[in-house]
Amino acid sequence: MTSSLLNNTFGTFGDVDFAAHASSFGAVADLYDRARPRYPREALDWAMPEKSDIVDLGAGTGILTRQLADLGHHVIAVEPDDKMRARIPGEARKGSATHIPLPDASVDVVTAGQSYHWFYGEPAHTEIARVLRPGGRFVPIWNIRDARVPWVAKSSTFFDGARERDAFDETKVTTFGPRFGPVTLKTFEWSATHTTASFLELARSRSYYLLAGPEARQRLEQQLHELLGPLGEEFELPYVTYAYTSGKR
């Protein structure tokens, strides 16, 4: 999920430098791996019901990679950031959405966990289609905090800042270009148990926090302490997982 994953779609959007946001995670790879949520098993089983050869594109620290491997899939992780890639067990290769280091028609599935919004559009679609076998599928997936819950919506106003979703809405993906067929979406509702401390770690793993100055970070943490205090020692953070599939034409 770093700047070398980006195609020409990104640069700046308003006052947002997406390359800087995308490249901010490597310095906190351990925190990122610890704090970010995993994906619900039901979503992965729905998107990939059969054992498959998979490229996990923009793999980050390998959160999705590990889950897929545990389900019996053969997974090759592709991640440009050296520090993030060092956290990935198994086979991990340096590459990007526009340069996947595999031969033509060599895998059944390409996944993108929390990463497709960094590289959507051409030429990434062309490269993804190139490595897929006939009948292969592209599976981008996101865990999104459920903003229908008032305190969750309020927390997002604190630490999302100028979000990548301002330029791309993960909840309304309709096409992956002419090389792919119709897009199918299925959503999965679930929750993760948190404490104030673990929720603050989640906030600290966000690009907005990583790029903020000391005063902005301190203000954010104070706001979150005040918001989370009434929730008690432990509380549930609700998520909606958006899983998409589309077959190569």
C-alpha cells in the first residue's frame, strides 16, 4: 500500500497528497500489523470458495495473506514497501499494481485487502488481468467501520482527516474496466472487541495520524479519550466488510 503501488490516478486530490499517505505505513509496520482488523472468514469463503493460487496485491504486512494461507490457498504476496513486506511469512515479492512479478495467466485470483483504492483504474486493471488465468477473478475487499453507529461516525471525524475515500468510495465500486465482467458485491457485518488503548493504536496506524504534527496528534488522542470513556473498559467496534468479485473476460 505504498507510493510505488500508485498509478497515474493519484498524486494530489485537493490538498491531499495520496502518495505521502500511501507511503506512510512502512515506518510503523509492527503497529499496523498489530492494530488493523482481520477479515471475517465468511467473506473469504464467499469470495474464494475453492482452493486457489492467489496473488495478494498490496499485501502490506500480510494480514490477508496469512488468513488466505491458513484456509489452504497458495498465496504469493506482492508489496513494494520493504519494511511492510518483511513482516509477511511465506512467499513475498517486491512489486506493484503495475508490475506484478509473475508470468501471464499464472494465478486463479488476485486479492487486494484495503489497498485497491491506492491503485484503481488503468494500467493496474491491465496488469491484474494479465496474471489471471482464463476464468480467474479479482477480489478487492475492505473492512469499513460502521458509521451508522453514532460514536463510530464521530470518531471518524476525528482521525480520518482528509481521507482517501474522498476520491474513491469503497462502498460503490461498479467496474474494473473492460477486461473484467460484471462486479458482484456482498457485505458482512461483524465487530471487533476494543479497549481505549487498542482503539488508540488503531488510530495511530492511520495515514492521517502518521502525517500529522505533534499538536494534531495530541488533540486527536484527547478527543478519542473523551469519546471512548463512556463506552466502558471494553466495547465493540462494528464493521461492515465489503467484498467484491469480478471475473476476467
